[in-house]
Amino acid sequence: MEILLWLLLPVAAASGWWVAQYSDKKAKTSARAKLNSAYGRGLNHLLNEEPDKATEVLVQMVEVDPDTVELHLALGSLFRRRGEVDRAIRVHQNIIERSRLSDALRSQATLELGRDFLKAGLLDRAEQLFQILLDRSEYEKDVCQHLVELYQQEKEWGKALLVGGRLADLDSMQWKPRLAQYHCELGEVALGENELDRAQDEAELAEREDPDCVRATLLKGDVFQLRGDYSTAIETYQRVETQNADLLPEVMSKIQACYARMDDVGGWEDYLDALVARHSYLVFFQKNLVDRQTQDPVACKARYRCEICGFTSRKLFWQCPGCQGWSSVKPIKASNAE
């Protein structure tokens, strides 16, 4: 009997091990099935643009498999999209603090955490994380775009130029006009501080980036006008006609002022008549916005509209206050305004 007992012990141990393995395998299979089902539901919610429902599904998935980093990354991103930035920050910080995290996943979590800080308005902390990634040349394009957005908010135009230069190397057609705007921002700061030489230098740098930059032409003309070189100022302002004739209303009063300082009313009238003959829509602006001979209320209506977000204004913005797009605010044609 004792011998039989000893023989049965290994069998019982093996049977117990097999049952445990089977139960564990069954549990894993069940968990995997739940996860696969949740993945499908979560994906459907995202495709249907239902981030709130997708977030609920991801929370359930994380509870089933708390060790899956990719789930936490997706969950943190959805928290941020839903406006729950504090929860997104906690999720991404917890990922970074994991000791056995791969370098690739740690960098991805760092990028996401930087985005969280940026959305939360914690610009210094966001900049630190983005600079770490930039020094490693990781996620270069994404990081540079985020840094440019950050520097625009802080009006750090010099830093925006440095980072924007890297983006211009990747996509010069899109970024060179933006770099011209940054130079103009610096030039207008210099003009406000009466540093005319620096303002002119920035205007010329803007022209190198974008020869059709009307803002640079206006800035350069303003420098000549402040120096008392009215003839050169007029010649500079007149370049707007070939750059973008739709923006002539922005420069007509400046040209009129220069002719007035030169005591050349006849020269101004001849120029204006020729200009209106070439661009008939300027009759509206000549009547309402230059000569000021009438008080037609139409002159107070919106004259500019953003092509991206539809923002309207009576004055020209080089960067749309609504969507922050550059050079997206365009004149409303006189016929539409009337």
C-alpha cells in the first residue's frame, strides 16, 4: 500500500501541474478573446469619431492587461483628446517610470507627455522634453512642429526661426514663407524700438525666404519712410501691386502719406487714377477708405476672411487669431463687401 502511494504521488503532481497549465491557458485564451473583442470595439469607436466611448473601452482593456504599454499610450492620447489632460499626464508619466521599458517606447511616451504639457499650457516642461528628443534626433519632424507652436505662443521668434529652419530642410515649400513671417515679427519688434537698421535687415532676410512676402515689403517701406526717404519708400510700397494686388488697400494710405510729405498731391492723384484704372475693384476703397469723402457704413464691414476657419475682421492679420494659420487671412473682394 505504501509503495502504491509513492507511485501515485508523481502522477498526482503531474495531474495537478497539467490542470494548472490548462486552467492558465484557458484563462489566457479567454483574456485574449476579450482583448481582441475590445480592440475591435475600440477601433470602431475611433473610426466613428467617438473618442469618449473608445476611452471607456481602453480603460477596460488596461484593467484586463495592465502590463501592455501600447494600451496605456493609446489611453493617454485619448484622455488628452477628450480634454482630460491631467489623467493623460499621469498615464504617460507612469509609463516612463517603468524600469524595464524599451528605449523606443520610452521615447514615444516622452513625446506624448510633451504633448500633454503643451496642451496644458506647461510650456517650459514641454520644451524640456521636446529638446531631449530633438538632441537624440528622435521624432524630429513632430518635435520641431511642436516646438515651433510653443515658440509662437511665447513669441520667441528667434528660436522659432532656428527650429523652423530644420523643418524647411524637410519641406522648404511649406516652411520658407513661414520663416519670412518670423523675420517680419523680429523686424516689427526692431521698428518699435526705433532700430531701423535691424528692422531693414530682418525685412531683407524675409525677402530672401519669400520674395513675394508683402509684409516684408511693407516693413521695408516703413523703414524708408521713417528715415525721410519718401521717394524710395513709395517705390518700395508700389511693389505690392506685383506681389499681391489684392493687398493694395493695405499700402495705398502709406503711399498717399509719402506723397503728402513730398508736397506732391498731383503725383498722388495721377498714381491713384492709374492704379484704379488697372484694378477696378479699388474704386470702392478709393471712395470709402482713401479719400474719406463719404461716411458709407459699408466701409465698416469686414474686409478680410480666413480661408481656413472663416474668421473675419476689418484689419489684416498675418497670423489668423482664430486658427493660428499664417497668411491665411485674405481680402474680401469689394463686390462681396458691397
